[in-house]
Amino acid sequence: MAIVKSKLLKQLKKSYPNFNNKDLDKLVTIVLNEIKRALRRNEGVELRNFGSFRSKTQKSSIRRNPKTGEKVAVPEKKVVAWKMSKEMLKKINDE
């Protein structure tokens, strides 16, 4: 299950009922935009007890179209890599 921004805002509203919906929406938007900007600048982003994001370059390669079987040239591109923190791993595994 993926979490979408609207579900995140609902959960934040439950946890922090004194905040306005507009303020929570601005907060989430600002945080997500700052993460995007940092990744565009090739900087890492670390969220304590959650994990870290970094952008890396994926080399160009020749791949196959699974439907037709023909070879396709894929150009070099940036991708986002995420590494889970040790605390998150323990929470997921109920340790």
C-alpha cells in the first residue's frame, strides 16, 4: 500500500488537531519540495529514524522490450535511491 499526500494530511490532522488543514498542507508541500530540490542538487537527504535518500546516475544500457523482444537503448538517467535506517528496520520487524 502506498501513502498519498491526502492520507498523510489526514493522519497529521488526527495527530495534531490544533493545526489548520492549510498549514499542514503547506508544511508537507514545503518538506517534499525541499527533498526534491536537494536531490536535484545531488545532495543526500536524511530523515532520522526513517532513512536516507540520494540521487545516483544510472548508466545507459541496452534492454529488451518484454512485449516484442526487440532491443531498446535506454539513455543515462538519474534515479533516487533510498536506504532504510536501522531503527525503521527494527520497527518493521517488531524488534
